[in-house]
Amino acid sequence: MKEFGGKVLFLDRSDINTDEIIPAKYLTENTKLALQPYILEDLKLGGFDPAVDVEGKGVIVTRANFGCGSSREHAVWVFEVNDINVVIAESFARIFRQNMYNCGMLAIELPKTDIEAIFGLGRDVEIAIDLADCTLTATGAKTLTIPFKMNEFDKKLVEAGGWLTYADKKY
């Protein structure tokens, strides 16, 4: 099973939609890798430059309703090809969250107080995930260990590496 975690990319806004994650004009690309340079291209956040800020990050920490908008898998694929395997938010659009699990990636929902605590660790934060225990450890100005909930089926999808691998092994 792959390891989850890494350096954090903070996106301090709610309602980040799939058009901001990967603009619709790139949905005609015929490989996941072709999406790579366009990650978060249309996201407008003060001081944020995707060409500089995304590289080397493995985790996104953000606010509520992440992945709202169109139900495209491309929004998850662009994270996958940029080595981002965890998104932590107060809430997710249902289809986006399920697409994360289906691709063997983690969408972790935490209460607002926990999200605030992670944001409070500073800008240079790393997060490690213990999937077996459903805990995350965020290290910055100090260290926080936070439990999270995940249903057993979605956990099995992630452990398998996604829906296709799970189905191949199971059926």
C-alpha cells in the first residue's frame, strides 16, 4: 500500500470548484499526465501561484465544500499526476469525494476547529497519515495528532489503490 501524506499546500477558501481545479478547456486531453501543468490554473487566491506553490506538495488543506461543480474525474486525476494524494477539508462535494476514493486517494473530512488548528501550525507543515488507525499527524510550529472517520468500504478502496484494483482482486 502506498504512503499518504507530505508537505501541505494550504488553500484558504471554501467552495473551490472543479473548474478551478482543472479548467474545462483541458478535458479533451487524452491522458492524465497531459493535465499535469494545468492544476489549479484558474484558482484565484491572493499570493497563490500554482506554477510555484504546487510543486513538492502531497497534501491539500482547505475549507468547506471542496470539489463542488461538475462531476469530472479529471479534478482528481490532476492531483494524482501532481503527486497530491490527500485532500483535507471541512466538507467535500459528494461525487468529488467518491472519485478520490475510487482513484485510491484520501479525502479526509475534519471539523472546522481541526482545520483551523492545522492552518494555525504555520506555512511549513507536513502531514503523515496512519490509514490503519485513521489518524493524521500534522507537524509545523508544533505537532497535532487528529483522528478522522472513514467508512470501511472506502478505506478498502484506498488500501487497494482504487476501484479498478479493488474490483480486480475482489470479483
